Amino acid sequence: MSANQTMFIFIYLLLILKMNIIYGFDAGFIELISSRQQNKDTTHYGMTVCALCRVTLDYLKSTYNVDTAYLDTKFDETNGQCQEDIVQSIISLLRTSQMKGINPWLYSATVKTIASANTKTDLKEMFKEASHFDSESFIGGSKLIMKRYQSTLVAILESDNYDQGRKTFGEMLHTIQDFYSHTNYIELAYNSPSDVLGKRIFGANEFASADMRTCISCDEQQCQINTNIDQSVLKTKLLTSGYFIPFGFNFL
């Protein structure tokens, strides 16, 4: 893809992509095999593939005036899911359209590189709190997003290293996705992307301090009915996040 195409995808995913009501999702180390099925969790891998496909279609429509409407039914944007044959459908579209500067045969590999780099972040940086916005790491997380944003631009625009740029981009998307999943951003009734991520670093007055009570006690059923977030957090609209404890460690 050209630099202009890459920048379009970058800006769209970072600032425009809707992240509505996605409460949690796992890494999804298995490739996209069963998306848009009811009661199926959205995975990092699946969400990334679907987002890249969505923005590709938007780009083709706006830049080349290609009719992509017939593929819209393959997406469930509310849950960040899409049908598993969407990548092949786009490849077929690219082949028949024969647009200059776009190689349909590299498209699948590009999508896999970005999505795989995203999911591998859970393995390579499992205990790195900033990578997942865990433990109130809002400053570290927002710094990491900005760092990887700039690193992706340098890799593509200055070093002509598209492979590294795609991998760094995927890692950055993981942290962005975890912001919406690991924090109370959705519970605070925000229904549009954060205007902080990728632009600046969170200020200390925008999230709860370590000594502030953020949760109330509740059993499993009650937590499902009512939020377990303390009312003071909801009123002040302060961000807070979860704490990662590997399975088994909670018994120590």
C-alpha cells in the first residue's frame, strides 16, 4: 500500500472507528473463523481484521468510487465483527477492479501481519501494564500509543520498512482496544472514541488515584444488574481500570 493509503487507514482506525459497547474480548490467537455469530466474544484478532476490511472498503469507495455497498451486510460494527470470508471478498473486488498501485495478492498477508502483531502483544507484553491500560496506567498507556504511532510513521515514511510499520501498528491497536475493554470508559456513558488517544497524554486529574475507592462490593448476579462502580467515580466521570492477575496467581 502507498503512504497515502496507510495514512488514511491510520487516521480512520485511530480517530474515527466506532467502538460501541464492547465490554471485553480475548486475544483470539486463532484466525478469524467464526465471526458475526450470536453470543460469540469479539477477539483482538477478529476485531482488527474486520476494522482493516471496513476501512479498506471505505477507502475504495471514497478514492476510487468503487461500489462496496453489497459488502456492508458482512459487518456487525456494533460488536466489531464481520463474516469470515470478508478478506477473500475484498481480494476478489481488488482483482476485478484492477486499480493501479494496489496489489490484491498482498492484501491478505498485510491484514494477517497487523492482526497477528496485535494478538502477540498479549504474549510478549503480558505483564506490561501500559500495553493494556491495566492498574490505572493511563499515563503510560497513552504515552505508548503516541510512541507507536510515531514509530509506525517513521518505519513507513522514512525507513520504507512497511513490514515493521504494520507490526508496530498492530501493537498500537492492541493498546487502543484494551483501553475501551479494560477501563470504565463505556460505563461512563461515552459513545464515541476518546479524543485523548493518539493526541496527548492523560492528565492526573482525568483518572482515579490509587487510593480512591472505585468499586463497591456485589455478588455476580447483582453486578450484572447494576454497575459495581462507585457513584463518586460515575459523578466525576473519572477513568479507572482493572488489574491483571494471571490465572492461578489469585490463589497464592
